[in-house]
Amino acid sequence: MSIKAELYRILKSSKSRIFIFLIFLVPVVDILLNFQQNVVPHLHEEGDFSVFLYHPSEAAFLSGASHGHITQMLLIWLMPIYILLIYGDSYIWEKSCGYTGIIFSQYSRKKIVQTKFAVSFLLFFSIIFLSLLLNFLLANLLFMGGSDFKGMELMLAEGDLSGWWAWSLENPFLAYFLYMILYSILAGIFGVVCYAVCYLAPSYKLAYPICFFLWFGQIVSPYSITYAIQPFIEYGPEYFLPALLIFFVIAFAIVVFSRWHEVRCDEY
């Protein structure tokens, strides 16, 4: 069993390709909505309207500039569903049709678990990062020259902002790229968590709600994981560092226990 073979099997699946496409489509729709809301109304105006044009980093997906934030909800809130449908629940299917017995007869459980977890991380880190990168490139193309941060740039100029919030607005491209990387890492790790949950609860009726509530619970928490995903907001390190700590502790506990539970079966 190899990472390359697993990735090839995923990309051969029509279901996986459809939901990978949706992960790319949602941020593209988001940037087009921002263009329609922020740029189109000014196209027939004379003079320079760049002052009303979103900065590319503000227009990009993670900043949540679109009205209603529907696209963010569709992708960020429902991320466990995409993960499970693309790859995360594959162990449940393999177990239900007896395919796991064939795999276990050829490879050690330790090798299988390590490969599955590695594929989960690499796959979802890559998908999310490339999707966000495409969105960011489109934002820089469609909102070139924009400087509007919904008034935050005025607060910065007047000295009303400080700390992480001020630094992010002073270095918007770098700040946005850091949030892109961080969200991609979180997606990769949660991809591993979803696969680990399927090892522990190999049932669609159990795995899906468990994974969803593990993620959604951290979204609605007082230390919401969204603070570590959305740039240019007032919630600085005092909020997103505890959120990241909670996320990593939960993920580490589930993944380590799942690996131990699955690998120990070789001893019996």
C-alpha cells in the first residue's frame, strides 16, 4: 500500500471528484459575488473609485466580505461532510464489503494506518490550499488597486488599532497568506481526525454526526476555531491561540487513540 496508489484511487472516484470540484467552486463563487456587490455598481462611475474597492486580501474568501457569508458557511462549516465524502469514510465502505480483510492480509495494520492518515492530511491540505490560492489569485486580478477594508484602514490611520489587528492590516498579503496556510493545515489535520473517527466508529450513522459536531462545536465555542481562520478581525492571539490549542489537543487525542486501537489488533 502506497500514498500514490491511495491518491490515484481517490481521483478515480466520481464522488470524490465531484466534491473536490465543489471545494474549488465555492471560493470562486464567493469572489464573483464580491465582484458583483463591490465592483459592478461603480463600473459606470467616472473618476477613480479604487477607494471604494475592496483590497484583494479583504475580497478573498477567508476574510468573509461577501454579504450573508453563505459561501463561508457552505465550505467552512460543512468541511467534515466534504472530508468524509471525498475520502474520510472510505474505511467504512471497505469494512462493509470485506475489502479490509484483503488489505490486512497483505500489509501490517501499522503500515495501513500510517498510509491512510498521511493520505488524509496531504489530500485535504492540498485541496484546501489550492482552492484558496485560486481564489486569492482571482481576488488580486479582479480587485487590483483596491484599498478598502470596510473602514478598518481609517481606524488604523487614526491609531485606533494595535497589536495583531494592526499588523495584519499593515501587512495584508502576508497576513492573508499565513491564514491560508493555517486553514490548510487545520483541514489536513481534521482530515486525519475524520478517518480516525471512522476507525473507532465504522458506521455512517455514527461517524458523520461525530465528525460534524467535533468541528461545529469548535466553531461555536467561545474560543472559536474561526478566529484562527478569518483574518482582519478584532480577535487576536488571546483568542485564536487557545482555539488552536483546544483543536490540537482534541485532534491529537482522537488520532493517537484511534491508531493505538487499530494497530493493537495485530497482537490478537
